[in-house]
Amino acid sequence: MTKINNIVFETFIKLFKTNKEKVLSMFNQLKIILASESTETKAMLDIYRRYVSGEKLDQKTIDQANDQFTDLIKSVGFLGVFALPGGMVAIPILIKIGKKLGIDILPKNFKDD
């Protein structure tokens, strides 16, 4: 198992060195996305807190909070996959599989549109 881990680690380091600028750019983009998610998640929690306290909220506000909750779950899933060995390779594959199955697995902040 250790030999396999070393091979995976060495492959990751080699890929990082050959694509250093691209990887650093991706990490900076991820940082921006996570900061945005944090702000949106705080707003979501505030909406849910107001709802639970009995405040009357319009359907648009509740839908906004529910959409953010869905996005949060998707983001957590991506971060979990990203943390696994080979996760950077697995994510594009999962996105393609999701598209073929008609499942939107990308959080909105990860989309280019």
C-alpha cells in the first residue's frame, strides 16, 4: 500500500510541477468561489433562522435559501472528492457522467455561465 501511495504522490508532484501555473490559478479560483459560498451560506442560514422563528417569508426567499443549501451539498461533495488521491482527475469524469445521466452536479459558482 505504501508503494502505491508513493507512486500516486510522485505522479501528483510531477503533474503539479508541469502545470504549476494552471494549478495555482485553479486554487485561487477555488478560494474566490469558497469565499462567495461562505457569504451565500450565511445569508441562507439567516433566512432559515427567520423562518424557524415564525417570520413570514415569501416563496422566492425560501427558494433562494433552498437553492443555496443544494449548492452547499454539491460543494461539500466536490471538496470530498478533491481531497481523495486522484480527485483532480475524478472530478471531470464525474461531471461528464452527471451530464450523460442528466444530473447537475456542479455548484453554480463552479459554472462558467
